[in-house]
Amino acid sequence: MGNPINSGDTAWILVCCSLVLLMTPALALFYGGMARRKNVLSTLTLSYVFMLLIGVQWVLYGYSLAFGEDIGGLIGGLNFVGLRGVGAAVNPNYAKTIPHGLFAAFQMMFAVITPALITGAFVERVRFKTFLLFSLIWVTLIYDPLCHWVWGKGGWLGAMGALDFAGGTVVHIAAGFSALAFALVIGPRKGFGKFPIEPHNIILTVVGAGLLWVGWFGFNAGSALAANGVAVNALLTTNSSAAMAGLVWMLLSWLDGRPSTLGLATGMVVGLAAVTPASGFVTPMAALVIGAVAAPLGYYGIRFREKCRLDESMDVWACHGLASTWGMVATGLFATVEVNSGGANGLFYGHPAQLGIQLVAIAATMAFTFGGTFIIAKALDWSIGLRVSGMEEEVGLDISTHGERAYS
């Protein structure tokens, strides 16, 4: 007889699916406000399109590649193509108290937002048809295998004991270092470094950041896959890290002049990204430390990127890649089985080997995502071109690509 469905757990994860999906429109607002007026619709579209594209890809074969029967620890098989056999019954390999179909739906929301994060690297200059092709290739060749490595039954990083509660490697390091690779290939926006490229509507960005924070409770606390104490801890650690990082970022910007509203919102997101891998394994006090360290990493990471004159437009690398790299390291330091008996102890709780495992996971994720994305972007640039023409970029992508204006 199979495991019984728990109605409380099922109801909670249904809510979390909605919260995580909300993060993609929230991200669209977050990025859209930082874009220029002539590119805001284009920027919004780059995020929203993943709700469509991955909504189809995940059902057809994406879920199967990520969570299907293991092939060599590297990729899932095709046994779940078309979500065949993924229904109301429990799959004990992934979630013992909720329907298998609900687990697949929850994971779909992660697959939607991860490539959407990358779009911050190339807004205001990417060709839409090339972007669509890149997105489908990236999710299939980069995201799905990496997801299997970490969370799929038999995946090599998970089998090695790597701890990543809600997507430090799979989502944030992957997006951050892929964004860096893509930005290097596509090159800077026209006029970058010669005149200021300023956000057109900081209000949109601040609203987006607030909605991201709300959605992140589903992202992290939902990754417990049950309405239990681990979920409660993940919610508390998520809030703690975001609060501390936002506070520290505000103080840093104040020391440099004035307490920036845009900076405060950015710091919140950095704290959320940093605690993601650790949220279900560390205490709220450790989460305060994670947020406090993540803020200067992101803040000065942006400064370093600017000094290098690299137009990685929305700072995905600094805010997600660097922050969650620290979060993975911090998991290897602060994780404790007192919080989650299904996890492991970190260095500060008598298990130094866990830090080494975390470092292997970080290095493998960086190398795979950066190298793979660089190759995909180079191939597309060589074949059909990544960028719009100079004239289209000057006019703005809202008009030149979509034939619409955001504001009359």
C-alpha cells in the first residue's frame, strides 16, 4: 500500500506553487523598473515568456530530464515524458506526503524563474527570436541536468551529500554565472560608460522587490515539501537574512552618500538569494550572519563589475551568483541536524567535510553553467546573431521588437 496523502502538506505546497509563480511577475517588475523607458515592455516580456515556454517544456520533457530515472548521475531518463505516470499518487523518492503531480508543479515554478533571472544580463539589446531559442536550449542542456545533479534521485552532487535546500546552485549560482557568460558574449549596450543609463521607474523595482520577498517564502519554506517545523525554520531564516542584508546594504550606501531606496531593495534580494541554499538547514541567528556578509559581497561585487566596464545590466552575477556562492559556503559552516535531521552538520557543528562537499558543488555548478552558457551564446551569435541592430537599439525594443509603447 502506498504512502497516504497528507491534506495539510498538499494544501501548503499548492499555496507555495502560487507564491513561487508570483516571483516571475515580481522579477519582471524588479527588472522593468531598472530598464529605460523605451525598453520596459521588452524587459517585462523577457520574464513573462518563461511562464509560457517552461509551462510547455516542463510537461513535455523537462521534468523527466530533471527527475526521471537516473542515467549515470548526470541526467534523468524519459520515463516521465508528457508527465506520464505523474499524477495523484505519491512518489516516495521526492515527496512522501503530497501527490507526485504537485511536486512536479512546484519544481516547474523553479524552472520558470531561473532562466528569467538571467535576462537581467542582456536586456535592452537582445534579439527576441534568438533569446527564445537560447532559453529553450539553456533550460534543456543546463538547467535540467543541473537540477538532476542536485535534487534528482541518483544525481551525483546529491549523492555526494551536497546540501542545497532551495536552489543555491540550481537557481542562483546557475543564473548568476550564466548571466556573466552571456554578457561577455553579447557586449555592452550602446553608449554604456559614455553616458548614464538610469532606471526609468524605481517604484516598479521596489514593488517587485517586495513581491519577491513574499514569493520567496513559498520558494524556501515550500522546499520542505511539508507543513512542518523545517518549513517554519526556512521561513524565519529567509526573513532574517533578507532583513539583515537590506539593512547592511542601506548603511553601505549611506556611507557612500545617501541611503538609496534602489539599494535597499537590491540588498533585500541579495539576502534572499544568499539564504536560499541554507534556509532549511541553519538557525535564524546564522541567517543573520549570512545576510550581513552577503550585502557587502553584492555591493562591492557591483563596484568591481563597474570597474571592469562589463555591462551585466541588472547585476545578476553579483546579486545572485556571488550571494548564493556565499550561501552555499555558509551552509557548509552553519548547517545543523538540530534544525533538519535530514540534512547534515557543517564545520561549526563538528563536520568539516561538509564544507569541502559544498565547495565541490559550487565549483562544478560555476564551471558547467558558465562554460555551457558561453558556448551556447557564442554559437547563436555566430549563426543567427544575439543583438538587435544599432538603429533598433536606439529606438528601443518596445517599438522595434514589439510594436508597442509602455507609456503614451
